[in-house]
Amino acid sequence: MKTSNPKSKFMKLRCSKCKNEQIVFNKPSSKVKCLVCGVSILEPLGGKGKVKAQILEVVD
């Protein structure tokens, strides 16, 4: 049986406005906002999202 690695991952992002760090899924189905200030940090594009914040790391 062949196992494949998932193509979707979690990312740790830092909000550009308030510097809050947040872990998000890289293929969102809706707009992701910062939990502290409410600025949009990730937008859906039908697959991988458009990142609007600093990527700190990709979590496996």
C-alpha cells in the first residue's frame, strides 16, 4: 500500500498590524482574520490561500 504525504499544511503567521502570532490552515475555505485586531491575514483562492501576513514557519 502506497502512502502519500498531505499537500496541505498548517502555517504560523504574524499579523503585520499587531504582531500577533496565529496558526492557520494553508487552504482556507473562508477569509481568516487576526484574532486580536481583526485584519485579514489569509484569503481563499480555491486552493492555497493568499497570505497577507508574515510566514514564520510551516508546521508539519
